[in-house]
Amino acid sequence: MLFQNTIDTTNYMIAGYTIFFSVITIYVSSLIIRWKKAVVELATLEDLEN
């Protein structure tokens, strides 16, 4: 047989999922921080307008 043994790539899968979820968490955190800053800036601009 040509392919008798299957290569164990479990560690690569775990590393890939860890990196993926870390990047997604950082991205979502960044969006939340930017959203809060934009809300504060909008409120400041509306106060200045009046």
C-alpha cells in the first residue's frame, strides 16, 4: 500500500484555531473600542453644534 500511516496534524490544527480565534478577538475588541470613541466624539460634536 502507498499510504499506510496517517500523519498526525492535531497540533497544527490546535495552533491554527488558537491563532484564528485570537485574531478575531483582537479585531472585535478593536471595533468595540473604536465604536465607543466614535460615540463620544459624536456627542461632543453635537454639543458644540448647539
